Amino acid sequence: MLSVDIPTMDTRDTEILDFAVTDNVDHAEWQEIADNCSYATFFQTPSWYAAFQKTVSSLRIATKRFSFSDGKTAVLPLMAQSTSK
């Protein structure tokens, strides 16, 4: 039998943040956010996604920008596949 300890989260000090999601992320802002992130890699930059899009013509960049109520910003790099019927 496998036993796994699952930690519980104490939510008493948890802050609930509001956020807004933006499409069509500005590539300069996206690059700046990646440059300022200590763990971001080249594969999370607009340059990589642009090259990937040129390689696979059925894909388009669909990155999202999250603006949180505490003033922080996050970028979620995404690609979307075009569908044809």
C-alpha cells in the first residue's frame, strides 16, 4: 500500500488577489518580464515563440498577460492551433 502525506495549507494569512487577463501581449513588455525573471529561459521569450510560429504555420502566438491587484504581472506564453473546417 502506498501512503502519501499531503500538506495542508493554512489559509488564515492568504491574500486573495484580483486579476485581469490581457490578450495580444506586447512583445517588448513580454521580453522585459522574461529578462527580469531569474528562472525564465529562452523558450519563454517572444523570440522563441515567433520562431516557432514561423516553423509551424498552423500555430499562432496566444500569450496571455495577468495583471494582479498587488501590482505584479505575469506572462503565460501560449501557442494556439488554427483549425480549418
